[in-house]
Amino acid sequence: MADSPHHGRIAIHCTMPYAMSQDDKLIDFSAERAKRVHDLNEKRLNEVRQAFEQAMPLGKAKKKPKNKPKKR
């Protein structure tokens, strides 16, 4: 099934003689679903990022002072 060229695609055929070609009617539902899932995940990521920025604002990066090596 993974070798099939139409894996994840559902063809919608129209029987009207004046309709567009069948290739124009193909909808790749798995690709469309992947786009929607990606957009939803991106939205959720942005919301979480904004919440973290409000809770813990990122200030300018402070340089760590170089400590002298400890004597043993």
C-alpha cells in the first residue's frame, strides 16, 4: 500500500461530460490535513511562547563573570 502512487489521496470524480479533467479534481487530503495540523501547532506554540514571555520576560543576556581558578 505504501508503494501505491495514490497513497493518502482520494479521487473525486465528476460524471458530467463538461467537467474539468480528473487530475484537476484530485484532493490530497493527507497533505491538507498536515497543513491544518501544522497551522494549529504553530498557533499553539506562539500562544505558549507569548505566555512564557509575559511570565518570564527575557532580559538582555548577562555575561557571566570569569571566576579565578580555585587553588587546591
